[in-house]
Amino acid sequence: MEYKVKFYRNSKNNKSPVSDYLDALSEKDRSKILKYIEFLKINKGYLDEPYSKHIKGKIRELRVDFSKNRHRVFYFIFVKRTIVLLHCFLKKTKKTPNKEIIKAQNNYIDVLNNHKLYEQ
């Protein structure tokens, strides 16, 4: 059975921060990230470093380095082989900023509280 990829949607305003992030990128950057997401899907949500890294709890980050840009996509593996993309950002520092991890954690909690939206 194949894994699915779903984009997190805020339960209050139905916005998807990952979709919004991708839409704002250049075509080259967006294509590279989407290719990595497809690679993640094929590999059942688990890639070795340097492509993916555990962050906290069930949250992992997909690491997409392209040119001078270091994009990060937080995700977790949900029930029924579903990879939920929680949050994206452009990494500019050596250490992952705590505020970005907190955003991903809040989105993760929102998914758990509204899990029926992601189980189809």
C-alpha cells in the first residue's frame, strides 16, 4: 500500500502554511522541494541524514538544500500511511530556530485534535 502526503490545514481558517510557502517560491525551488517530498513518500516517510532529521517527538524535518537556500519542511507520519506536512521555512542559522519548532508542534497538535480531516 502506498503512502499519501497531505498538507496541514489550520482548523480555524483552513489555510495551509506549507502550500502558501511553496506558492511563494521560485519554480526551481518549488520543484526541488516537491521532488524531495515525492522521495519521502516513496521511502515511507523515512530518509537518512542529511535528507531528513528527527526534531522532537514524532516531528521530523525534510532538509532541502538548493543553491544557497536551505529549506526545511516539518512533517510526521500519521495513521493509514499518511505523511502530514506541518510547516516550512527558510533556514538562515546553524541551529533550527525554536520558534519554527513551536509552529510545527502547534500544527501537529491541531492535526491530532482534528484527526478526522486527515484520515481519508
